[in-house]
Amino acid sequence: EADIYQTPRYLVIGTGKKITLECSQTMGHDKMYWYQQDPGMELHLIHYSYGVNSTEKGDLSSESTVSRIRTEHFPLTLESARPSHTSQYLCASSDRDSVVYEQYFGPGTRLTVT
Amino acid sequence: QKEVEQDPGPLSVPEGAIVSLNCTYSNSAFQYFMWYRQYSRKGPELLMYTYSSGNKEDGRFTAQVDKSSKYISLFIRDSQPSDSATYLCATPRGDSSYKLIFGSGTRLLVRP
């Protein structure tokens, strides 16, 4: 079982609030990812990190920001939440030595902005 | 055109049926193909992967790649209610990164 954790699992928050979604992994993986997933839609990569102090934007434009100060921790922040941010956010990690590009996913955070 | 396309379903089958799940892809440079399984309220988990063409079998599951038609399949034999989940195909971008391109997933329901 993958050791990757996300908190909170569910979050309902009002428009304009600042939120941080937490993601931690205990596998020592160097690469970490944030995806956004809407029902019936593919996972869209919104942020990617090669390692500590290395982050880049993914394919889907997002108003969120991320940081990678420690290998195991990759939080995602929304400065001012809007209803359009309502979605499921999945965090994942992978090992540089994996030849099969396997990504380990957390359980997700389901965000609802009212 | 999406780089990886998948029929969203839902696909409903009786227990014990053989299930066929399919994806098409557009870029002939793609080499690795993966199937992830996602249960409700959970993150996806890697089920199987294949490299290039051919078949790969793991218990009741068989993954098949046809590079000539850019078609990948996952077969489930003797399907069980516990197989009820969304199945996503995925492939690395092919640009030497570890980023994956996912299909939208096919929701499978196996009826007892």
C-alpha cells in the first residue's frame, strides 16, 4: 500500500478564503505531482516537482501554487478560492528509479467552494 | 484530438463475464502503456503495464497493445463485483519526462 497522505479528505469553504491542501509521502520519492480530476474527465496535471525547491506548472492552467521545501511534503495553496475551483485534487509521487513510470496516488481531497 | 481517448461507460456486466476495456492513442511514439484502477473515493493505483506491442497477463487480467492501430485493451476474466471501479489507461508523454497522459476512464460495474 502506497504511503502517501492527503488532508483534508473533504473541504467545503466559502468564496475568497485561502486554503492549503496537504500532501505527504514517506517513500522518499523525488517526484511529486498534483492533479485535478472532475467526474468523468481525465486527470489533468496542474503542478509537478522534480525535487526539493523545484516546481513547475502542469498542462492545465491553475491559479493554485505549490512549494517543495522538504522531499516528503508538497502542499498546494489557493489564495482566494472560487466556485470554479470545485474539484477533486489528487497528489501523487514517483521514484526516479522506476522504469515503469508508476505513480502512487493519495486518496484525494474533494474541494467544494460555495 | 485528445492524445488518449477512452469510452467513459458505464459498462455494466454480470458477475463472471469477460470484460473488455479499450483506449486509443494518437502518438505513435508512445511506448509504455499502463492501466490504473480507481475505486470510488480513492486515488488511482497501477494495475498493469506493458511495453510496446503484445500481451501481458496477470491473473485474471490481460493487457494488450496493438501499435499498428494505436489501440490498447484490458481484459478481465471471470469478473467479480470487487472489480467494480473506474479503469484509466495512461502513457508517459514520450518527452523523457515522468509525466503521464491519462484517459478519462471507463466506469465498470459488475453485478452480483
